Amino acid sequence: MSTGRSGVRAGLKDWAIAVCVAAALLVTGLSGQNSATNLDLFGYALLVAGGLVLAARRRAPVPVLAVTGLCAVGYQAAGFDAPAVAYLFAVYAAVRAGHRTVTVAASVAVLAALPLAALASGLHDTGEAFAQARGALELAWLIAAGAAGEALRQAERRAEEAERTREETARHRADEERLHIARELHDSLTHQISIIKVQAEVAVHVARRRGEQVPEALLAIQEAGREATRELRATLQALRDDDTTPPRGLDHVPELVERARTIGLDATLTIEGQRQDVPAAVSRTVYRIVQESLTNVARHSAAATASVRIDCRPDALAVRIDDDGKATPDTAPVPGVGLLGMRERVTALGGRLRAEPRGEGGFTVQAELPVDRTS
């Protein structure tokens, strides 16, 4: 929104400058004595056109440079002794845009053509010294306009470089902070969790060797220790991730389904519609939804089967994961971190997510993500 407003303000400013320059040139032409009265109308048109074309100097600096130069030569040839003010603005804009070579070549041509046009119309008959002085003044103004444009271009480039440097510094600090957090988590939690896990496993092993019944609480501690170890390892890996590995996406969903089969889950994958290129963010989100859903099925649902369906539509990508676990409409699930993470990912992409028990039993996760193929 702010970019649009700044663009409108810049456009209005360009038009204001163009109208003012055109008005100044027209007033100068009207106040002068013209030797070729039959060309007055043509000269006035060139004076106005040379000023108004400056409104496009940001979008097309080189064409504006050419037009203003031709207009300056034209109204000089028509007998109007008006300075090439519009051409100076065009020189400034072209150099600021980085077209230095073209500007120098065009300026040399204009400086050579202006005296010839003035002589052809009968202007500046006061002598060679006056013509030389006027030529030197025009050259000085051209150099000043070009120098101003180059100075501003260098200042803008330095500002952009400073902005890039700030972004890189901030990114580097964020990476360092992420690694620091990973080290702190590793040092403070890994040792304690490992002790709990080992102690619980030893206690379970000893009880079983003695033929004693293992308490449910001890088994829960053992499983919690294993789960905490896995979660901590995954968290540390995510914190240490420096994006050097390629992101996972739609192409890796079959691997998730195959991995689910290896742990005894009867998982199937169905892809409907014509598969086309989708934005990387949508592809990653579909992968994470399938990954989190199959993980939840394996951990919590006591399901025997799970189905993954991906529907590739022209304007959207839909994914649905169903299982036949123990969830029922009467037992509302408590949203966990995984489900909240899925919802945040889908919402950020402008999509919709449903995660709820099925009427026939089991759980379903459905997501629809818009696909903008023009982006």
C-alpha cells in the first residue's frame, strides 16, 4: 500500500515539474521576438511538448532525452530563443538512471545542432564571441545536470548497499542466536532426558528379567523418554538447519506413505487431477500436513489404515488424510502443537483447514490451498 502511494506521489510530482517547465518555456517563447512568424504555431507546440514529455522521464529516460533534445533544436530552428531547460532535466534523469554513455552522445549531438539551428533561424547574429560564450554556458549547465544525476545515482546505490548489509548482518545475528539456543537446549536438556530414558529402560529390563509385572507408570516414563528424545533431536536439527538441504515437498509425499507402511500402518496414496507446477510454499505445506497427520495416526489413533488423497485442481490443491482410529464425534480432540502448526501454515497461504473426527469413526484432516500459477 505504501509503495502504491509513493508511486502516485512521484507521478504527481513529475507532472507538476513537467507542467511548470512547459509553462516557463511557453512564457519565454511568447515574450521573445521571433523572426520566422509563419513558424510560430509549430514553435509553440515544440516548447510545450518539450516540457510535458518530462512527465515520463522516470519510466523512459532515454526516449525523453531524445524528444527534449529534438524539441530544443526544433524551436531554436523555428526562431524561438528559449533555453533548453527541459533537456537539462532529461539529462539529469538519464544519468540518474545509469545511461551515461547515451547521455554524453546525445548531448554532443545537441550541442552541435543548437548553434546551427540558431544560425539558420537568424538568432544570435551578434557575433562569434557571443556564440562561443553561449555555447560554453550551455556546456556548463549540461555538465552540472549530469553531475547532479550521477551524484544522486551513487547516493542511491550506496543506500541500497547499506540496506543489503543491514539485512545480511541481521540474518547472520539470527543464525548465531539460533545456534546459541540449540547449544543451550542440548547442554541443559539432553543429558537429563537421557538419564531418565536410560533409568526407565533399565528398570523395565530388570523387572522383566525377574518375571515381575512392569508398572504402567514405568512404561509411560519409558515411552515419554523416547518421545522426548526424538522431539528434542528434531527441534535441535530444525534450529541448526541452515537451509543448505533442499526443502521437502510434493515429490517426497510417497516417501512419507512408504515410511508409514514400514511401521505396520496400511497407508495408501491417491493423486487425482493433472499434476502441474505449484508454488514452493504450497508444496512444502502439503508435505508438512501429510507428515504431521501420519505421525499423529501412528502415535495416537491406534488406527490400522490411513489414506492420503491429493487433488490437483486448476486453481487449488486439496489434500485429505483419513484414518480408522479410535476418534469419534463424541470425543473432541485437544488441539496440539502439530495441529496448530498446520493451521498456521495453511492460513498464511490463504487456505482452509479442517481437522475433526469422522462420523463413521476415525479422524480426518482436510486442507485446501489456493494455487496462483502466475506468481
